Amino acid sequence: MFVTARAPYQALTGTCIRAITGRACDRAGLSRLGAHRLRHSLATAILRAGAPLPEVGQVLRHRSQLSTAVYAKVDHAALRTLAQPWPEGGLRGFTRVPLRTPSGLACRARRV
């Protein structure tokens, strides 16, 4: 996918890609990112554009969809639009308690 800019044109090594992204992060004032972050970002962008998971796997050159699923994480923001509202009368004697989770704010039921 990445090749040198001058002849002889050849594929860039992983070490070279890490060095390039590291220097770009330093110039931007960001913490260093790895090639896996680039692959994850690409997979997420392709999925958001509407491509199915097998096509994402082809772009990433994976043999197995299980490998692709590692990079194509679930889009929690998109799932929130599909979530049903909490049934107010569904759990008598319980109340909703907000929690902080790694993926954001969630609720759990707690007996009152």
C-alpha cells in the first residue's frame, strides 16, 4: 500500500512507516501513533461509508473476517441512535443509576 517516492520504487517497511508516523505526530504535538491505529481508522472510515465487513477485509488484505473485526470496532455513537428508551414502569422498585464506562456514560438498574 505504501511505496517509496523515488526510484527504485519499493514497498515501505513497517519500521519506515513507524518512523514517518512518529515524526508526523511529533510535528503535530500528538502522542505517537502506530500502524495499527492507521488501520483501525481506515477500517472505521470504510465501514461508516457503508461498505460491508468483507470489503474492509479485502482492503486490509485479511484472510479471515475475525482479523478484520479487530480493526473494525463497533461504532457506539451509531448504536446509540438505535437504542430504545428505558421502560419507565418496567422494573418496579428499581431506579436508574448513571455510571461511567470506558465507552461513555451508561445506566444500570439499582434496587431502591
